[in-house]
Amino acid sequence: MSVPVVSFVAKSGTGKTTLVEKLIREMKSRGHKVGALKHDAHRFEIDHEGKDSWRFTQAGADTTVVTSPEKMAMVKRYTAEPTIEETLDACFADVDIVLTEGFKRSSLPKIEIHRSECRRDLLCRGEYLDPALIAVASDEPLQIDVPLLNLDDIAALADFIEARFLR
Amino acid sequence: MSVPVVSFVAKSGTGKTTLVEKLIREMKSRGHKVGALKHDAHRFEIDHEGKDSWRFTQAGADTTVVTSPEKMAMVKRYTAEPTIEETLDACFADVDIVLTEGFKRSSLPKIEIHRSECRRDLLCRGEYLDPALIAVASDEPLQIDVPLLNLDDIAALADFIEARFLR
């Protein structure tokens, strides 16, 4: 795996997506090419306009692609879900860093997000001590064996990621 | 370019998308893995649910991917639009045939769709005799130097494509 990846994990309701969104903006503002990857266990539909690409996929196309001068969109169906490593190789060869959401059970480097309003135990420091945990982003002090970052200090989070993965 | 490609071209209003849609169904029913590719000169938005993947792209992600057990969706932004050959290589390595819509000016093998209600001259047989024209699918007889197929006979169109590209 060549592209650096950091995965944000949290209990649901912790605001993972909002944090990843803010970090994307911050990393972009620092000049990095950023990829974002999310696993959606549910069925999802793509194609906002419900237009031709949607029709092609509905008609059974295994892969549907729409290109424009600015961007491309692809929907690919598969019988066996690729591994995260395969997805990273296939989709993110041209970015500097990939921020992922979820993938709790993977061995990707992880930052766990913690909020005081959620239960105090951490996903990565429960019965299983996840060796891939590299930091915790929290809104309260915690006794923890990895760096503790301020959840609301996006710049500090970006600094940490840069120092760890982009230097 | 390793995967066979056939591009459907027509004047607007000829029902290109509907024909490609029908052909996808027909080719799938014959057991082929089918890719579909469309160029959209306009801006398009992706992500029907306006959810997390949309938020990541809006936040500036260069590439956003959502995976599920059944399919994956990717939106990639670029500063320079890839060539069609690059798109074919990157996206369609795992299908048997790609059906494209548009790409009038490419050198891809083309089938022009013609309807009697549209103007009689063909896009590929006007001032410029397009050497990539391999057939015309029409709802009326035409004097033409390439095979003439019945626009409404989807099975015959699929037979033609199979004979030409998949044997």
C-alpha cells in the first residue's frame, strides 16, 4: 500500500463525518491531494439526478462511468467485495493522503474520536487493545497510551497527520 | 486498449440512452460483463442521498469512494480530463465490453443511431466520412456503406456486437 491512510473510528453519534469533512478542508487548504473513503454497510444509491448513469446501472451495467471536463463518477458492482487494500490501490494512487471513516476492524492506522457525552470506554481500548490506534481525538482529558488530541482543534489534528504521514 | 468498446452516436433526441439501456440488458442476459460510459459536458452532481460522500466531495476531497458489500461508487475530480483511453484502462479492465454514449469525435468504433423523424443526413457520413463507423441502426431503409441494422431489433444489434467484438 503506497498511499498513507488514516482511519477515523468512533461510536456512532460522535460526529465522525463532520470531523472528517473539516479535516478534508484543512488538508486541502494546506495543499494536499486528499482522498476520502467510507464503508457503507447499507445499500446506497448514487446519481443525484437519477439520470442516464443511473439508468445504465439499473439496466445491469457492471460498471457505469460518467466523465466531464472536471470530474468523473463511477459505480462498480461486484460479486465479491474487494479488500480495503485493493480499493486503496485502485482508487487512490493519485492522492497524498486518504482519510477513511469506519473500517474499525482493519489494521489501518486509526484515530479514535471520543466525546464526553458518549460512554467513556474506547472502541480501540476495550477488550481488544488495537495496535493500530495512533491517537485519540477527544473533547475531554483521558488517560491513554497514545497521543491525545483536541477534537475541536482541526489544525492540531492536521499537524499530527502531516507529521506522521506526510513528511 | 484491451477491452472492446462500441460507441453509440446520434443527433440529440434520437433515443441514444434508451437504446444503450436496452442493449445493456440484452448483453447482460447473454452473460457478458458490461461497462457503460457516458460523457457529460454539463456539470453533474453525484450521490443520490446527498449524504456523507457528497459532503466529502463538497469539502474538497479529490477522490471520494463509498464501498458496500455489493458495489462501490467513486467521484474523482481532476484538473485535466483524462483521455478516453485512460478512462477505459482505469475503469473497465474487468468487463467484456464497454458501451459508450457520445464521444462523437473519438476514433472508437461507432454505431450511429438514425430515426426517420430526424434529419436524414448522418453525423458520420456528412462532410466528414468517419472511418470508425461500423454500422447504422435505423428505423428506415438507408443507402449506406456499412451494415444497416434495425433500431428496434435489440437482439440483432447484440448479435452484431458479439460477432464483431466478442468472438
